[in-house]
Amino acid sequence: MTDSIFLEGLEFYGRHGVLPEEQRLGQRFIVDLVLFLDLHRPGCTDDLAATVNYAEVFARVREIVEGVPVKLLECLADRIAQAVFQDFSLVEGLEVTIHKPGAPLPGVFNDVKVKIHRQRNEYIESC
């Protein structure tokens, strides 16, 4: 699948992390998504119903990141993948990157991030 919709730099405040203070105080998380789907039909018809409404994707990602805390970025990324596949049937594959620029590390750094790649059929088989 070569067609893509990108949602980059989605910023939310969440309470994810292994340390108790991370879940108590919370911090900023940044999400990048790449959705893989066939965009031929919406390109020809100019019909929103033929594609994925990225405003709805944004709202769903916000709900997850600002919702129930998890310990691992890997789990948060997987929850986002699961929700996108459940809610947006046209998405055949995706890439989710979770950035945690305020991770509790004992030194100077720019970013900590986790990136996962999932295909709809792989995800259903593995989870």
C-alpha cells in the first residue's frame, strides 16, 4: 500500500510511565501516525466518506493518550493501533510513534520514542 495519511506532532498530556510520580503528575506526549490505505477513490470522487476523517482519528488518539494510564510506551502505541483498526475500517496498515520528551532520564537528551508498524491482518492475528 503506497498511499498514506500523516498526522504528525499530535500533543497531549497523559499520565503514562513506570514511576509512580509519572502517573501522578503526568507529562507531555507527542504522537505521529501514518495511516496506509487506498486513496484512489477519494482522490477521484472528492468524497470524505471514501477516506478516513483525520479529525476523528485525532479525537480517538486524544481519548487514549489522555485516558487510562499505562506503564509502557509500547502498550500506549499498541492501544492506539488497536483503536484505529477498530474504528477506521479503510486503514490497512499503520505506523505509530510515541514521543516522551520529558522521560525521567539522568542526563541531557532530546527525545525518547517508540515506533510500531502494524498491518490489519497481523494485528488481528497477534492480539
